[in-house]
Amino acid sequence: MAGRKKPLVVITRKLPDPVETRMRELFDARLNVEDRPMTQPELVAAVKEADVLVPTITDTIDAALIEQAGENLKLIANFGNGVDKIDVSAAARKGITVTNTPNVLTEDTADMTMALILAVPRRLVDGANVLTGEKKWSGWSPTWMLGRRIWGKRLGIVGMGRIGTAVARRAKAFGLSIHYHNRHRVMPALEDELEATYWESLDQMLARMDIISVNCPSTPATFHLLSGRRLALMQPTAYLVNTARGDIIDEDALIKLLQDDKIAGAGLDVYENEPALNTRLLKLAAKGKVVLLPHMGSATLEGRIDMGEKVIINIRTFIDGHRPPDRVLPLRT
């Protein structure tokens, strides 16, 4: 890039040091050293000035913001896989390309999903709290801290994409029977490998599973996919795990079912209005009915560096006049 003016790249959050350092070497990168979410006026100022914007899931890049973009902004290189907070159609109308960072979060998110699948039925958080709480542990007894076995149980995966498939492979190794609902049936070879059962009807699958794992993307079609009506189909001994997006589940309906003991428990890493957390969920967590994590499903150093490298590749490819490898196209309506 010698002899050329470096593009102004505005990064909305702090990224791992190796990623920021490389961006500074390659671009005129403006960092967020305080690592706080940008305010709306700050985002407006950024899109007016930047050649490239690098947002994260904490930023809402809607049509109103995109409409205020300056003539120089030609690329929104999202640091993350999900683009549900970016109006890709509005960007396309403005002549702005959108990219994301797919295929680097799969294994990390699947690991965390499996951790919650274990943690909720086996009461791992309850057990850890016994040793760190105010009350002294009185010792082992045969009927104390009993959870539920996961080996031999049925796992229903909602969304059998890359992450859902990675979850299925882990769960099979733990002795779970794999079931799934997806827009399209997966290849026969994958079904055979996982010994998986396909359910065309989500309702029927929900009613028969011991554990449900939500692994589909957030789109207008999946908003409240697990509605109050559908959640009510689950067995009272069933558990729900969500490491995808909070708005896929009707959170109020889920809370009501947990309060009424209509399902056995839940493990959540995402929430409908995050970072705001429903206080009723906190009360349920105190009672051991849910395990709550602060959206850390993909939070590994290796994963974040891989994401940053993808962002850099997308920017460099675009600046060099080529189509970036991870371009996101508007949804067809």
C-alpha cells in the first residue's frame, strides 16, 4: 500500500492487541482505547468521516445511521458473524459493502453450548456456590445436590448449521441422541455420522426432547421462533439452552414457564434486551433454575484474533479493488 493514502478505519470497540497493532500498520486506524460502546452521535460522526467502519454486536447500524454516511464510507467490516444489527439492505442502497467474520466462532460457541448442556442438569453452578457461599459445606450425602443425567437423553437442535453441527458432534460423544429441526435437511452422510433424526415440525420435536439447544441465526423469520405457545410444548423435565441470539426466544414466556416449574431449567448466554437483564431471571438464577452467562459463548483469545484477521483480510481485499471473501448480501424479500 506504499504510495497510497491509508484508508481511515474507525473501530468501535477495543480489539485484541495483535489485531489493533496490525490494523495500525496497514490502515489509518482509529482505536477505541476506552472500550466503551459508542454513543449515537459518535457513530454518526464516524460514518460521516470514515472510509471503513468496523462495528461489533454492541452497535446498531440502522438505515437512519447509514443514511447519514459520508461519501467516503464504502465498507462496513463487521467484527462478528451476526449482522442482525446492521441494515444490510440500506447499506446496499447507499453503495456500501458489508462483510462479517464467519466460520471462526463455530468451535468456541459449540464448546460453550456443551458447557451449558452439562452445567444446567448437573447443577454445576449450584455446587460451586456451596463452596464459595457463606454457609459451611457439611459434606457429602446420598441424596444431596442431585441433578439429572445427560447420557442417553434426547437433544433437539434448533438450527443445524455450522454451530449446530459442531454441538451435535460434541453431544454425541457425551451419549446424547441427536435430533434437529432446520430449514433444510442436512446431507445424508452427516445424518449418518451423527445418527441424527430430522424433524420437519419444530412443534413435534420440542414436545419430545429432554434438552433443546438454540443454534439458529437471528433474522426476521426467527424472531420469537420459540414463542410462548411453542415453549409450552416442552416437557416439564426438559432443559433449554440458548447461545445464539436472545430474541429467538420469547423471554417473558420462558421466565413464566420456569417460575411455574413447567420446564426443568435453562442455560442462557444471550438475552432479548441485552445488556439489560430481566430481574426475574436473576431471581431464578438465585434459586438454581437457570444458569446465566454474559454473552461469552465465543469469548476466546484465539477466536477474537481469528475474527480480527478476517476483518483485516476483508478490508485489504476491498481496498485492492476486489470482492471481499466474506461479503454479506441483502436478504431477498
